[in-house]
Amino acid sequence: MKTPTDSQHFVRGHGTVTVVTRKGRNVRIRHIRPTDAGLLVDLFHHLSPETRRFRFFTALPDLPDDILWREARRYADFNERKQAAFIALAREGGKDHAIGVVRLVLDKNDPDTAEFAIVLRDDYQREGLGTIMLDLLLQLALVRGIKRLRGVSLADNEGIHRLIQKCGFPVTSHTSHGETTQIIHLE
């Protein structure tokens, strides 16, 4: 029988899921690896100011390379006991490019809850990829015994609000001070 600690251990899988977007584009989704920092840097450079604002709560300018690479390494090489993440990849110009990331981080004060975030490159938004990536994250959360996923977003980020509302689970929502917190109830 698994202990609560064991059930919270996220092991990075080695498999890849290939999906087709509404525009007919092939996208591969897999667990993020520590070697993916370069893909995350490239993804950041391909996000519009609006998408950056929605994901990071500010329209981050192009950051100095040392800061950007440090953060990318941190996002790619994390403690698997506390986090999990998937990366979406598309083949462009003969090489892989990151086009999206979805991640969850366990709440250190409530092991039944995890916070999640998602970002998609602008040219892949509204193709159903966000729904697919969120669904994979929901499946992982269910397998790991997580009971609630919390998403915090800017109140004007209607895209993420719609995505969460159609996830297939009960959702509660609260908006205050320009931010909306949505809780997906998995039990």
C-alpha cells in the first residue's frame, strides 16, 4: 500500500503522446526533462507581450540571457516530489520547438492541492492544444491522488477561464484585486 508521501512522488515518464491540433498540425507532448532549458528559452522568445502578461502577470520584456537561462533551467530541472510538467513540441525547420508547457506544483501547506499553470505559443492557441494538455495534467493529478487543482490568472484572461470551465470537473471561482482563482475539484 502506498503512503501519502509515495503517492505524491511524480516520476518523469519517458513516453510521448502525439496529437493533432484543429488545424491538422502534429504536436508531441512529453514530460519536461532537465535538458529542455533551451526549448523553454526559445518558447519565451516566441510569446507575445499579451501572452507573457497572462502567464507571468506582467508583460516581461526580453530578459538578459543569464536570467532567462537560469529560470529556464529551474523550470526544466525541478524536484519531482513537488512538481510535474509536460512540454508540447512541434517540428519546425527540421528541429523541435517548444510550443507549450503545463505544470503543477504541490501546495506545501495542503498536499491534496496543487497549483497549475499553462502557456501556449500564440500561433498554437485556439487549436485545442490547451484542452489536451490540461486533460493530461488532470489525469496525472488523479493518478497521484490530488483532490484539487488551483489556477490563478489575471481576471481578464478569458481564454484560461473558458478552458478551466470546460475541463469536465466542478469548478469554483473567485475574483479579487484583478486576479481570478479557479479551483478544479477532482473528488
